[in-house]
Amino acid sequence: MTKRNIDPITLSVVRGVLETTQREMTLTLEQTARSSVFNLAHDYSTALFNHTPEMILQGQDIPIHLGSLIPAMKSVAKFFEGEINDGDLILHNDPAYGGSHIIDTCMYMPVFYEGELVFWTVCKGHLTDIGGPVPAGYNPNATEIYAEGLRIPPVKLWDKGKPRHDVMNMILINMRARRDQEGDFNALIGACQVGARNLKGLMDKYGKDLVQECIAELLDMAEAHMRKLISEVPDGTYHGTAILEDAGHGYGDFDISATVTIKGDGVHIEIASPPQIPYFINSYEGNSYSGVYLGLMMFAQLPPPYNEGLYRCVSVDMGPKGTLCNAKSPAPHMNCTTTPMETLTDAVRLAFEQAAPSKVSASWGHANGCNIAGMDSRHDEEYVTMVLASIISGAGATSSQDGWHACGPQCCFGALTSGDIEMLEHSYPIIIHRYSLMEDSGGAGKNRGGSGTCWEVEPMDSPMKLITFGEGRRIPAMGAAGAKSTMVETKVGRLELTRHGKTEIITDNVIETIQPGERAANKNPGGGGYGNPFEREVQKVVDDVRNGLVSLEGARLDYGVIITDRDSLAVDVEATAKLRVA
């Protein structure tokens, strides 16, 4: 790392402008987007790159986006090498070019200053549809990527400042609910423009050379933070394995393993996963970087700045091509940003925690959600959306506190929001009967895992297609430091369909048609607990029962606390002590 003589105040100001620029880009997306996925759930991410291109700032956005942006940006820049001009705007979603999954569509805007390429502003967002046979893209019956939607390799939407209306029209005409997609595309374009404007203003004030020197210093600062952390971990080779559960399609459970080798201030991460399968949970290499980096950062818990300098001392081997975490075309992949990414994250985090047990924490709930689509008679047009509110699960507990409620899933790590229920009902012809925390869903422990949520919906006046995706429906979120749940069924996800007075529980990924008068309740897993649940303070268990987080049965089975009366919450102290010793 080069030593530079940079005024710390100037460095702080430049850093502040970069961070403010990124935040303004995200606010632009929120305030100008059309779909609920953008303007309510905030399923998008922004980043700034230099000309190299190296990520100089990642937003504190969706982890499933940010890790994959690094190889994707490099792939896009290489594809157009020698043909990048001022006024260009590039679109891309293809995992073969470093993308995550094709429903996450990315805009790249080169920023020129005095005729020289200096920066890139980048925005990625989850569109509500990407074409293909199944609305919203998640097709559990797909056996190849061509059955999932429109693949977009790097393509110029603007060429030297001139919009390519023919290209945009070709893309949009392949998508459902075109008005939503076009609005979200415009929001992505606007956010890139906002970022470019601010970066040019920064260089106008401080000069290009000084700004670049400050950025180089920030990259080195992040690198130094990571190298210091790694150097404090004992040298050696450490292993972590997590189970990816069978989603009901007969392929069985899979082990995903991470081997972490630490030497000095450097670390090598090697991933082992089974061969890819004809089912939509394969992850291409770019997306898998997100899972690896999230597992690393859950362990590292480093202060900002957050940029690519963090990963200079990290090398990664995703395993051979054609495997679940290093898939190759034509593997279907749409579910990959949740499954298997969350399991990959767990494996990496577990390997690091073998190296430093004091930093152990429990797993967050894995994604288990649904998409909806149908006809909106109010406007005589088709609607389609991913219901991000349906995947909100619980966070894992740590050595110092209970897990946060309704903060997951792990792949989004708290950056996803569910939005106002009233806004969802306004946007789509649905009635949401319930959106609440779920009793006994948090993993048992001395510190309890956060609660998952229930999202229950009914179509208003026409049939609604409902598509489920994800996992965590049989294996609960992993606890830590001796945490164990006796009640398991309440801590995993499931879909409950109520028709003609009868309720059917579904744990597979399916495509269903729901009629008016019928209801679908999607129930999400909670986070894992930390420590022996029989060591949880009795009063905390009583408080959990009072607040509807734990039932009387849960208090007894999971925590060994006997509450004799639901109204008074009186505890049988003698029976509790006897049960906890047994």
C-alpha cells in the first residue's frame, strides 16, 4: 500500500461526497420507481467504480447484489473495451457475464471528465418481470435457463448520448406489466445520472487527480482493515458445511462446504458443492461471490469504508464449472440469490467461526416467499410482482442480544423492507388479511432468535397466480453455541392454502391459482438462537409469552419454563427448576 500525503479533512470530505452520492442514487430509485419491489421493498443496490474498474463504494444495500457487481462490472467493461464513450449507458443481466439472476437488471454509466473515463455509476434492481413462461420469473418447473426469462448480455441503451429506443422497445415488449418495467428502467437511468452529476461536481471542486488520490487512499484503508483482522486469526485451515434442504422435487439434501485457509494477513476460500441440477437453485459464479463475501463480512463486522479494497487479500475458488455454486449454461438459476446463496453464506461463516469461535453468531432465517400475478380489472391490465413482504424472516441471535424480529432473510441482511400493507393493497387487486410476527418462530436459545412473519393474501375479484420459491421449510435456521429448539415445525417456513374451509400445508415450490374467497398464508422461519435455551432468564421467557412471541407449550418445551396460568403468567418455580436440571 502506498503512503500518501493527503489532508485528512479533504479525505473526509471526498469520502462524504461519495457516500452522499450513493445515498442520493438510492433515494432517486425509491422516489421515482414504478413498482412496489423498488419503491416499497427497496430491492435494489447502487455502487461507484473507478475506471479500472474497481468498486470504490458499495451502498449499504442488498448483499445479494453487491458481491456480484464486482465481477459483473469487470465483465461489462471488458466486453465493450475500446468502445466505451461519453454518453453511453449499458444494460445487462446475464449470469454468464457475471450477473446474479436475470430478474436483477443492471445499468452501467461511464463517467467522463475532460475527455477521460474516470468513473462508473452502477445501479441494479429486481424487476417485477423478465418475460418467460411464468410471471415474475421464478419458474420451479424450469430445467434450463431459457425457460426462466429474457437473458440480456451487455448492450448499449444509449450510444454516445443517443437513446436506443429500438433496443429498449425490444426488451420491454418481452415483459409483463410493461408500464412498471419501463418506470423502473427510467428510475435506474435517473439514479445513474444523479451519481454521474455528483462525481463531476466533486472533480470540478477538488480536481480529478486529488479525488483519485483520495479514492486510492480509501481503497487502501479498507484493505488495511481486512488485513489486520485476518492477521489476528490463527494461521490454519478451517472448514464449514451447511445443508441445503430438498425443496420437494426429489433431488435430496445437498452439502455446501467452505474451506478457509489463513496465512498471515491473507485468506483463501475454497467452495465445494455438488453437480448442478435441472432445477432453479443453481448459482453462477458471479452470484456466488455475493454469498462468499456476505459470509466473510458477517464474520468480519468491519467499519467503513466499504469498497473493493476489502477483498484484495481474499482469493476465492468456486470449484469446477458445472457445480451448484459455479454453474454453467444452460443451468436454471432464478432462485439462486436466496437458494443456495444463504446456505453458501452459512458455510463460509461457519468456517471462519471455526478459526475464531468468539465471533460466532446464529444464522438468519432463509428466504421462503411468493410472487403473485393476474388481471387488475380496475385498470384492465395485467399485474405481476414479487412480494418481498412475504420473505421477511427473523435475524439470528448473538452472544450479546436476541435476534431482531422481521429483519431477514439472510440474503438481504436487513436491507429489505416490506412497505406499507395499504400501499400493496392500493397497487394490486388483493386483500392482505394478516401481516404479523409468528409465535414460537424464533430459534430457542439463551438469546432467542428473531421472529419470522406471516403474510396472508386473498385476490379480490379475479383469479391470482401464486408462485412459491425458497427453502427453510424443514430445517430451521442454525443456532450457535449450544442453541437447540425442541419445537421445530413452528420455526420453519410453509405455505398454507385455505379453500372451501380446508387448509392445505405446502412445503414445495409450486405454481398455484388462487380464487377470490380463497386465502394463501406464507409463513417465514425465524432466526437461530444463541446458547443453551435452558439458561435463558425465566423472566425473559415470561415476557416473550406475554408479547406473543412464545407459547405456553414453547416455554415448556424449548426453555424448560412451566407457566401455570395464561392470564397471570404465574411460573411454577419448583417444576421449572426440576425440568431445567433434567
